[in-house]
Amino acid sequence: MRAAGAAPEVSPVRRGRLQLSDNPRLVFEPVPGMVVEGEAGLWEAWSGAANRLGYRDRDRPVEKPPSVFRIVVLGDSIAAGWGIERTVDAFPARLERRLNAPEDGGGEAGPRVEVLNFGVAGYNAAQAVETLADRALAFEPDLVLLAYCLNDRREPDPRIVAALAEEAARPAAVEPSRLASGLRRLALRSALWRWLRFVVLAEPVEVRGAPGAGFDPEARPPDPDEVRDRFADGAPVSGPAMVEAALERLAELAEGEGGERRFEVAVAVFPYLRGLFRDRFPDHHEHVAALAARHGFLVIDLRSPFRECVAAADDPIALDSYHPTELGHRCAAEAIAGRLVEEGLVSTVRTSG
């Protein structure tokens, strides 16, 4: 079998930094430890090295060190820093530095703050919250920050689902859940077993979480402005209900025993940047704020801080309709840090050591 080349070489279904997930609620997930050198393309999303879990952050110990206050950031390509060349310039990294280095440099030293970035390009609100349940809770967060974008009520990014569906159709591809572990992984070394399992006994590969019959997997990936048009037309109609369910699940995860919360929650709402000074989609901002407030979450609406940053710096704040420039990431970090300290969720601290 090996000499004849009849047995396929199998591998997980991947495209760029993303791969199919064996968690059907995630649909897709980041590739662990991937390094992108040079300029990142559409599927690489950003340049540099991912951590051991695949996120744009340095590796952190799962067990929280003593006297450390941990913030977990959930979100999509904004949290992941799409279009931002250096990881240190994305708002989660900036937020960590800002909370560890207050402007006055004085006061009593509080716990050192760590900001863990679990943002993934293409995620919606439900996938972001599932990331918390599936992975980030193990890191014992004291506060969870959901970076909410106005397109986070959409279905899982159809461009990514289409790309993974294309990869899954290749003979060498196999879903992670079908790879399993232990004896099956050892069996993959056998050309005879691979031929029997993935040729003779092959089953159609379905991409879980893929859109319905109306979705064309061959369609050209839309530009950001085309995504804006579909959002402006009200698609998908089920979106607001999905956001409501995601925030309700986030509240359930935050509940601890005896009525005490396991962690606090803040929701930072990033605005539609092309209409920043025209106040586009105010009803969407109000809807998300009302849902978050219902569960006692702190709401940080970034419309006003972004306008103030543009007026003060006279520099562009938008890479496209949704993604901020470095100025926007700096503005977001400062505004979020200010509100967290103002509301008493995080103490002003000095850098430890």
C-alpha cells in the first residue's frame, strides 16, 4: 500500500491560522503555535508567533500566580489585532501595560494585572463565549472582557467556513474528531489502515456550523465593506437572539456558589467606524447595552472615546468599517482601563518587580 501510494496521508482540516474544531460550538479554532513570517494574508490574519494554544498572546501558566489579577479578553479579529503589525500594539497588550503603569506612578502597589488575549478572527459572540467555557476558564480569570463588534451577531464567518469546507474535501484532510488519539493515532502510521479507514470506509465530511443550503462555498470572500452592506440589510435575522443567548450563557458561567460571582464581566462595544461621527446603528449599541446591563455587566461604549481620540490626534482611526488602526487600539485600551479602574473592578497598580 505504501509503495503504491494507495493510502492517503491524512491531516487536520486547516486554512492559515484556523482549523476545524472538534467542539461543534466553536466550529473552528486557532492552530496552536503557528508562526507567520513577513506580511500576513487573509488566512494568516496577523504576523508573528501564536502561543501554544494558537492565540495572539505569549504563553501563560494555566495556574494563576499569587497576587495576580487576570483579565481574559474574548472577541473576534478586533481583539486579535487584525491589520496591526505588532502584537504589542493590539489593545489587549496595551491594556495590560496601561493597568500596570498608571500615569501618576504612585499609590500602593496592587496585584499585577495579566490580560490574556483569546480573540479569534471570524468569531461571533457565541463562539467567543464558548472559548471561555472550553479553554479560558481554566486560567482562573478575575474579570472577563468581551470585545463586542457590531457584526458579532452574524453566523460564523462564511469565508472561513467555506475555506475549511474546501480543505475538508481534499483526500488528505480529516476532521480532528475523527483523528481521535491513542491507538488511532498509532494506527495512522499504517498505510493499510489509512486505506481502509479513509478510502474504503470513507464517509462524507461535513463542516459543522456551516450555513444552510443558500450558502455558496465557492463564493468569493467578501470585502469588509460588503460585510457592512449585509449587516445594514439586517442579515442574519436570527442574530440578536444569538447575542442574547451568548450573554445569558456568559452570565451563567460567571455565577459561583453561594451567590458570589466567579468573575466580573465587562462588555466593550466597538463602533461602526465608517459612520463614527454620524452615529450609525445606535439601536444596536442600545440593544447590546441593555442585554449586558440585565446581567449586571459593565458596559463600555467606545463611540465617544473614539471620537475624542480622532479629534485630539487628527489621525485615521479606521482600517475599514470595523477594524481600528493602532490609534484606535490605543484609544480602546485607555478607555477600557479608565472605566475598569473608575468602576473599581481593577485597582491601579505598578509593574511588579
